[in-house]
Amino acid sequence: MTNGDWKEPEGRLTGIVLPSFDEPDRADELDEFERDRRARAARAAVEASDITATVAPAVSMAPAVPMVPAGPPPAWPPPTPVVAEESPEPVLATPPRREFPRFIRGEFVLPTDEVAAPVSGFDPLTAPVDVLETHLHPTPAAPPEGLRNALPSWALPAERTPTVDLPPEPLPEPAPVAVEPVTAPPAAEPTWEPVEVEEAPPPPVDEPAESVPVVPEPVAAEPVAAPPRKGPWEGVPHPAFPDATARTFRILPIAADLLPLEISENRHVRRVRRLVISGVVIVAALVVGWYGTAVRDHTQAGDDRQAILDTSQDLTRQRHKQYDELTKIQSDSGQIDQRLRKVLAYDLSWSKLLASLRSTAAAKNVTLGGVTAALSQEAMNGKPDGDIVGNVTLTGKAPTKTAVAAYVDALSTVPGVTNAFPSDATQETDGVSFTIRVDITAAALGGRFTSAAPSASPSGSK
């Protein structure tokens, strides 16, 4: 498909040319994506059909026109490709096996100098069992004679002489004892002549002789030689450790901890946390137990103290039981005194007060002719209003007015009175007549059942 014609000045599409389905597509009419798609399809077809690189691709970018190759025609049928034979893998030589001295079944086995040569064509899957055993476990050769009797060193232990399996050594024969030859005695001495012993007559023929069992004499058994024990060079490896060597037993048991450090630290932290929590729980349990024990002991001690106090009171009551009446009388007397103090708290001793006023007037050469006293209503009810509880009016005669003034000044020193004021003073032929008014204070109140007051007297008022 081709694009339509564009008018540059106006910038609009004037027409579209549609493709023809009767004519094949030409290579110059294909876009880039279509050409790439066809090329990939051609390469895939070439690879699938296993065509050589000299064959032209199945799909060409040129028009579909038959092409004739140049040069002579190819031969038919095509020659069979020659496949090169694969060379066999080289057989690696068996590395020499290094042997070390080793202990097998309690015997010290020395290494052999010979190295097992690789068996050509040996297949462990098809070889017989005996050949496989011989190949895997070759019999070590005996060491040289000089090495057998070598002296022991610090590296190789001394060869032990087998004494258990050897036959016992024959006992040594006793040495012959020298015997002196016996000579004939002298003629003078008597000689002993041999005496012939008569043999017992044979038993009669007609009686059969008793058969006596003949016991064969024991014959010493010949020592049987024990089979020779195999030397350390003739031993075979232990079936459980076929490749064990002395070096294998000398390897130190070294171990490495490959656990990550984070896991070890986490485990350590958890372990420490468990220990701390366990310690806190144990301490808390101990504290709670100690507190409970202390509370119980305190309660028990309080109960014991109360019991002791009750017992002490009972004993005291029993001891002072004979003084109960006296104690009761003393208690009643105290209660009476308290009541009298309350009743006589505002009692006034008039005799004491009048005696003080007369004594003061006599000291100033003044004669009292009359005394008029009165208490306030609050003082009479036992609730005085302020410090003034009453007043007193004094009348009398004095030689001069100066004596009256001196008496007024002296009244201020009398306890229980205050505010002395002369209300009247008249000059007469025989002297000066005066009238003085004074106030009575709370200091003049009190009796014998109250606290001591300046104007109190031991007798009560009437």
C-alpha cells in the first residue's frame, strides 16, 4: 500500500491508492517490518531443513523468477559426508598411592615401596570379585630383612616378640651325678650272699586265671607347634577401615564452627534474656514470699502483744480488786470538783474586794461611808461580755480634796477594780464629801474550786 498525495501548501490528503490483490507483492513495496519477518522465516526454514550454507535461501527478497546457477551441474546423488572418528579419551594413569605405617588388628604394618600398576582394560563393573578385591586391596610386600631387625626409634615402636602363641620351651635335662665305683670288700670282712627267692607255683590249668585290666602308661604328648603368626608386613587392612593409615589416626580432632555469627548472637541474647527473666521472676517470688512471711509474723506478734496486754490487765484487776471502792470514791470526788469549777467559775468574793477598798482608803486618811455594788446580767448568767463584770459606787469623807484625789489614784492599784472616777466632791465644815465610781473586772472572779485569782478568797460569796 502506498501513501496518498499530500499537498504541502494546504497540508491535507488528496487521495489514497488501494493495493491490487491480483499482482504479487514486490520487494520495493514491502515495509521494513514485513521484510524482517520474511527474512526470519527464511532463516528458520533453512535451519529446520538442515540445508548447507551454499544453498540459496528459500525466500528471496527479489521477485519470484526462476534462477539458473552458474557453473557445471552438481553431481547426483550428493556425496555422503565423511564423519571423523572420535579419538578415544586418554586413559589417565593411576596416581601413586602413598602409604604410611599403620596399626591394623593390633599389629604395626609398614608401607610397601611398590606401587600398584594400572591394569590395562580393567573394568570394575565386569571384573570378577577376586580380581576386584586384589585390585582394591593389594597384599603389601614384606620389608627387607635389614628393616625387620631395625632398632626401635621415637617414631616406630619396637617390635614385640610373640610369646603367647609359641610352644613352651623343653625343660633342661638334669646333669649326671658322678657315682664312685663299688669295690669288693676285704677278705676279713663278711660278705652278703644273694638269696634265691622261690617263685610262687603257677595256678592250676583247669582254673581260669582272672583277667587283670592293663592300664596303658601315659605317654607324654608331643608339643604341637603353633602356626606361625603373620608379621606386620603380611597383615591385611581391617575390613571396617580399608584405607586407614597411621597418619589417619594421628589427625587431630579439629572442628570448626561454621554457624553464622548472627545466629550465635541471637541464641546468646535469648539465653541471656531467659536467664534475666528467670532471675527477675525468682527475685520477685522471693520478695513476695518474704513480704508474706513478714506480714504473717507482724500479725502474729500483734496478736501476741494484745494477748499479753489482756493478761496484764486481768492480773492488775485481780490485784487491785480490794481497792475498787476507794478508786470509785476518788473518781466521784474528781467529778464533783470538775462540776464545782464549772458552777463557781464566775463567783465573786465580796468580802475580799471590800476589805481591799477599806484598807486603801485608810492608808489615804479617807473614811468610807457607803458601798453600792452590782453585777451585769451576762456575768450573772455565766457569760460575761468583755472584761467588765460589774461596778461599785463608794461614798465617804476626806479632810481635803487633795486626799480625795490621792485615794482615786490608789484605787487603780487595787486588784479587780479599774476606771476609778470621782463623780462628786462637796466642801463641808467637817471636810469634803465625795462620791467615786469604779468598775469590777473578771480578775476579781473566782473561788476555791477555780484557779487562783488576784481577788479570790477562800470563802465563797453569800
